[in-house]
Amino acid sequence: HSVAEANEFVIQETQLDIVRNGTIKTVPYDRIKAIQLRTDRATLVLDKGTVVIKPFAYLSAGRAKVPVGWQRNGLDVPFELLFEEISARSGIPLTETE
């Protein structure tokens, strides 16, 4: 839980900031060429390279494993909403992959 709180995805107007261990990686939306979904993760295909977005932590009960939600404006929302938000801001549709 503390790892999940120490890391975050920050949606800006023109870019996505990924904060991990105090380091910020900035991904401008105009560099995104495709968004590929696979289960609970998304791969952002950029003009040069890729960025994988996946949950920082999971809640487990028996065989069930659910990603810890994402906070938006202080409210917990499903993690998948992050992918939809990135898609809307970048203008790139989500693509399901196997």
C-alpha cells in the first residue's frame, strides 16, 4: 500500500507524468501513436519507444487479484479509467491485444 501511495500517474493538460520513486517521466500526449490494452496494463506506443502503465499494487484474496484503484480529484476510481483518460486526451483509441 505504501508503494502505491509513493508512486502516481499525474494527468496534465498536454502530458502524462509518471512518478516512481521520486523520479518523474513525462510523456507528451502528441508522442502517443497507439494504446494497447492487455488485462490490467496498457502499453503506450510512442514515436520512439514504448511505456508500460500497470498498477503499482494489487489486493489479493485467494485466487482473486484486483489492481488497487486510482485516485482522481481525491476520489478512488477503477484503474482502467486511467487508460480511458489518456485515450481521450491523446485522441488515440484503445486497442485490445492478446
